[in-house]
Amino acid sequence: MELEELDVVQILIVSVLIFLPLLYELSSTFKYYAKMWLLYVILAFGSLLIIVLGLHRWRDPENAKLICWILSYTSKLFGIRAEIRGSEYLRHDKPCVVVANHQSSLDLFGMYMNGVWPDRCVPLAKKELRMVPFYGWVAWLTGAIFIDRLNPECAKGTVDATVKILRDHNLKLWVYPEGTRNHDAGLLPFKKGAFHLAVTAQVPICPVVFSSYSEFYSKKEKRFGTGKFTITILPPIMTDGKTSEDVNELTEQVRKQMLNVYNESSMQRLESNGVN
């Protein structure tokens, strides 16, 4: 009886080992969820490693180098590569506000890629992220600045405090001005917080544009393959002499410039891969 039960268990194990790889190859939906699950598992364990290695450097932007190191290997594992254009525009030691478009969790690969993530840079994140296990703790360790977007008074106080932090500690701030992930083509309307901050601090705005991931990734279509995208870092936009009255125009100017680059680089990427 025990031998028969053991045989059944063995048959089940062998069946699963045979069935899962076949399902992975035959079903794009299964592949999508399997790869997303694997990505989040790697990020969770990577976060634990960063916490252990970076705990002695409390809220230090240098801890971001550990994220870059882990994600460089993770992107290779998933077969995701990037062409970087204009990296020289972020190679400076002065404060600035970096604004980038936000498409999905895969933005982490481009955001923390060597040649993109600048020295002494910290992300701006919503307050709720601080309490998320692992990810929020890592953000805290790297010096992330958390903002309460639902409380205008607190948000304004955070902007004022952030201006002081940027100046006193000579930091760069990474912001996603769309405020949320955009799974469709193009860019969502920009929120003005990052631009108010740059104008108040009188520091440059450095736009970063990730081309579309549609060649290899789609949340709606449940598709997650391998491929390449383009990261374009644009020349800094100066804010010297600008005031709060200029913020609306400045926001639209930057968004229009980034949208043009997004459309152009996305089309070039599709054409280079023979996609019409």
C-alpha cells in the first residue's frame, strides 16, 4: 500500500515537471504570470540582501548602488536590454529633479541601470510605500523622500523640506510626474509637484524617456517576453528666474518634449525589429 502511494506521488511530481514547461512554452498568459511571480520573488529576496548589506548606511543614497547591482543581473536573467542615449546629461554633481515616464514594474530595470541612475539620487515615493514590506524598507534605506499626496498641506510641507534637502545634501530627485503607471501608449497628464519643486529650488529638470515596452511586454495582453527598449536622457531644462506662475507652462513644455521623444524612440525600436 505504501509503495502504491509512493508511486502515485512520483507520477504526480513527474507529470507536473513535464506539464509546467510545456504550459510555459504554449501559454503566453501562464508565461506572463510565471515571470511576474519570479520577478517579485527575486525583488523580495534582493531587498532582504540590500537591507542586510546597507543597514549600516542608514538612509544613504549610496545604497542605491546595491539595487543597480542586483537589477543588472536580474535584467540579464529576463533577457531585457536597453540602449541608452544621452547618459552624459546626468553625469554632474549638482542638484536636479529627474522626471521619467512610468509604464510598469519593469521601469526598475531602466531606472537603476548603470549609465542611467545618477550619483547621489533619491526617489520621490508616495507615503503608503514606506509600509510595504521589503520594498518600502529598501526605499527608506536609500534615502527616499515620501509624500502624502492626499493631504495638500502635508504635500506642500514636503516640497519645502525637499528643497532644503536637495540643496543641503547636494541630491538629485527621481520623480514619476504621471503619478501612476500608464499601461497604454503615450504619457498621462503630468502632476505639477515635481515642477513646483524644481522652480522653488531653482534647480534644472532632467527628463528621462523610456520607449514603449510593447515589443516584449503587455499587461493587458498578458505577454512578457524578451527584448530591448531605448532610454533617452534629454538635456537639462533650466529653471533659473522662473516662478510659480511659470509652472503650468513648464509642465506642459516638458511633457510635450518627452511625448515626442517617446513616440519617436518607440517607433524606431519597432522599425529596428521589423515590426510594422
